[in-house]
Amino acid sequence: MAAGPVALAGWLALVSLLVIGMAATVLALTRLGPDGGFDFGEAAWQSLMRTMDAGAMGGDSGWVFRFVTLFVTLMGILVFSALISIISAGLDSALEGLRKGRSRVLESDHTIILNWSPSIFDILSELVIANASRKNPRIVVMADKDKVEMEDEIADKVPDLGNTRIICRSGDPTDLFDLSLVNAQACRSIIVVSPGGAADPDSQVIKTVLALTNDPKRRTERYRIAAELRDARNAEVARIVGGDEVQLVLADDLISRIVVQSSRQAGLSAVYSELLDFDGCEIYTTELEELVGLTYGEAVMGYEDSALIGLSYPDGRVRMNPPMDEIITAGSRAVIIAEDDAAIRLRPMPDEAVDAAAIRKPAAIRRAAERVLIIGWNRRGPMIAHELSRYVKPGSVLTIAGDVPGLAEEVRAMPLGSKNMKVDLRLIDTGHAASLEALEPLTYDSIMVLGYSDHMEAQSADTRTLITLLHLRKLSERLGEHISVVSEMIDIRNRELAEVTRADDFVVSNRLVSLMLAQASENEYLSAIFDDLLDEDGSEIYMRPVGDYVDLDLPVSFYTIVEAARRRGETAIGYRRRRADDADDGRNMGGVVVNPSKSEQLSYEPEDRVIVLAED
């Protein structure tokens, strides 16, 4: 059977021909048979009929002729029995291969997901939304996991696949033969997720990218690969391996930066989710010839239903919120927030769209030293502390409270990004109410609650986080004071449960990484865009009081707010406007609206915020 069913069937055919040839030669030479015997051709035909049908020899006469035809018939029975067995075994093998996911994918223009992790379900959900307008979309998932198990888990956790078909294959993504099963040569894009449970996941991701880009049978045109890495120190090697074909999503670095920024501006995680979620507005990079020759500030006012937020230059650089007087040159691409690409239309601003009288002059922003508390710890803790130290003013204090093994040694060896902040460590049980109260949470400007994801399973870590949040809520109610808390959650399914804790904001780590990977697979500029957005040296997203920009006495259009921000060198992209009677769309946006219609007139309250891109 090692030769395969086709080869075995060929050998059986050869045996049959030899038997028929021998029998025909004997009958032709001896002239055995009715009516004086047969010539060679007729004898061969008669022998063939007897190999195929044992009943054909029933009318034979003459014992010598009968013995010859009996031999031919017995050989025919043997050959056909063997042939049936080979066909049956071949079919069983083929069906077993299909069940195990070892057959080659024939689809083209499909999205490939390599490796398996809990984030894969959010990635699939987002890609299903992105594929809604495409014809016959296909997603191929390959991991070192049983095909049936993968299909069952996907069916349980992603029940609505819309018009998208999911194809699962079992194999090692670092193996060239296994990679050939997913037909990467004809794919649309490739997502390489960090494999869950692997001892060194980054090495496996880098090796997978290496196998894709250096396959001797690879296609000539470049791939579009989005790869997840946990440790930013491995990024340089991954870029060497993948070149300009790979976009890296540095998972821990991404989450750490968003946690820090959200702790300083509650509600900011909803803005990032909106920008990364396919179910809403998205970021597009497009060439717009009509912008050439305009300044960036003029172009910002040229869109009513979309928002220009930056430029991508011909040399690959991306700059968010460039100077307002920068002239847009040929070859540059516009970075635009829009509901879909059809909504990106340059149109003249309506007359009297801007109420100049309502615009307020900018006031100086003075920042003081801060006290920040981190409760809980995981591998992202040092990155969060490093990032935070680059934002705060001199004299700031970071207190870390946790009870994981080796925490004291890790905190002592932890590098900071500046000397503006000192670190204080408290080794306590963060699930104990009295221990939390002893920290005096009300004395801190902001509190971050991290999950113990390095030492517990995702659900257990989120449960521990929920317990901490509930203790803080009870303490806040008892003291009658608000405690500003931003919490990290690992599983999106625990997000709704956490709402009862009344924390100011939640950063769902796995979901944010999944959204980033899904978007990067569709937009090759996305990684560079978010690198600039999350870098403290460039423009970042801020949520500032609307009253700092416009008068609140009368309704104003968003055109007026955009103009007020433009005069300060900022780009306004939305607002946060909470109202008790607002309809809940199920997305937990907390009143955040990104890319509103600029002509809509709205009234604002002092607690409302405008979302801007600004350098400080």
C-alpha cells in the first residue's frame, strides 16, 4: 500500500493483461474452443469477458478449454477482489485525510490564519464583518491541532459566519510541506497569531514568517502578513525575516500603551476599539489627487462624513496630525477615518458651517506630579511602568501592589523611561478588602488593575480582577468618593460582568490584539499608523473638555469644533457625550462617537469631551 492505490491498480491491470495474453496465445495456437477455435483477437476478447464475468464460462465445452477459461476466470476474480480492496482502502484513506485536515486547499483570494490561540475567535468575527461585501469569502485556519476540534470550537464561539466559509487544516505552520496545504501562493492575506501554550511563541511566529517568505515555491508578488509578537525585543529579527511583507503587532507593547493612556483618560479604550473594529468606522489609506497642493489644515475641513487624520508619505513614513500648514504633495496618501471607502468624498464646506464666535481661545494646560497605583501584576507590568514614567511630571509616584512570586526582585530590576517617577512596592493580597483599603486608594490620581494572566488561566485571572474591582467599588460607595479605576480584562465575555464594578474604563487585552491583527491583514499601513499614534514623541489621542474649545451656551456643529482644534494645531476626530436616554447599541462605547457628521448641531455639557489628535 506504500506505493499508493493508483500504482497498485496499475500493477493489477498489468497482471490481467498478462493472464489474458497467455490465455489468448494458448487458445489461438491450440485452436481450442467451439466451432474450430478462435484467432488471437477473438481469444483475447473471450478471455477478457471471463475475467470480468465468471458466468461467461457456463456454456463452455471441452475439458481442456474449460480448464483454460477456469484459470482465466479465477485470476479475474482474484484481480477484481484485490482492486475492490484497493479502491476501498484508498477511499478510506482519502476520507481520513479530509477528516484530519490534510488535503490541499484549492481556494484563492482567501485569508489564512496560522497557529491557534484564544484570540482567533475575535479575529474570525471581525473578518466575517469585513467580508460581508465580498463574494464567496474564505478563511483558512491551520494549526497543530485536530481539525474536528478546531471546527467545533469555531462553531461554538463564532456562530454567525455570514457569507464567509471557514476551512480548517491540521499541520505545523513552520513546516514547508504543511504550509503548502493552505495554498499561500494564491491568498489575499496571512495572519500569524502567537500560539497559545507554546514555551517560546515568538520563535514559532518568526519561524513561520521565515517559512512563508523563503519558501522556494513562493509567489513572486509580495505577501501581506500580519504577525503577532509578545516581546518587542524580537521585533528586529522578525523585520529582518519578513522585510516589507510583514506588519508586526507587538501585543504586550500595544496593550501596555493603551492601558497607560486609558488610565490618564477614561474612555480612551473605546476610541481605540472603534478605530480597530470593522463594525463601525475604520482607518483607510487612500491616494486622493484632489488634495495635492492643499495644506493639511485646508484638507481637514474638506470632509463632512469622514475625518482626515494624517498622511502616509512615499518613503513609507506615516505622520498623524502633521503641521496644519504642510502642503500635501503628489504620491502621499491620506489617512482617513470613514464608515466605508465609498464615504470618502471631498466636498466644499457649507457656508456658515463654522460659528467663529463660539470658538474659545486656548488656555495653558498645567500638569502636576501624579500618584498612580497599580494593583495586580503580569509580564506587561514593567512595560506599563516604563511607559508611564515618560508621561508624568517630576515628583510623581507609582505604587505597585501585588502578591506574585518574585515581584520584589522584578520591580527592583525594572528600568524606567525617565527619572520623573519613583516606585513604591506593597506586597499584599489584592483580593483582600482590608489590604486594599490600607493602600488608601482615594489618595491616588488614577488606579490600574492588572490581571494575573501569567500565573492563572484567563478566566481565573479575570475573576481575581473582578473581586478587586468589587472591593474598590464597595470602598468608594462607603466613603462617598469616586475612585478613578482602569482595569485590564483578558476575555471579552467578562466585560459585561465587570460593568457592575463601575470602573471608569476597561482594556480587553485579547480583543484589542485580535482587532489589530484583523485590521492589519486588510490595511498594510495600519501598524505604522498605530506606532505613531501610541508613540509619546508624536501626536496622540486626547479627550479634552469640549468647553475648552467652544462655548456651551448654544448648539454648535462639529465643523466648529474641528476649526477650534485646527487653530491649535490639533485634529478633532469625535466626542464623548453621555446622556441617560442614549440608546445602547451593545458595543459599550460609553458615549464615544468617532467621525460624527460635521454639519450636525449638538448641545454639549461641561463633562463632555472632544477627541483630538495632539502633540501634548
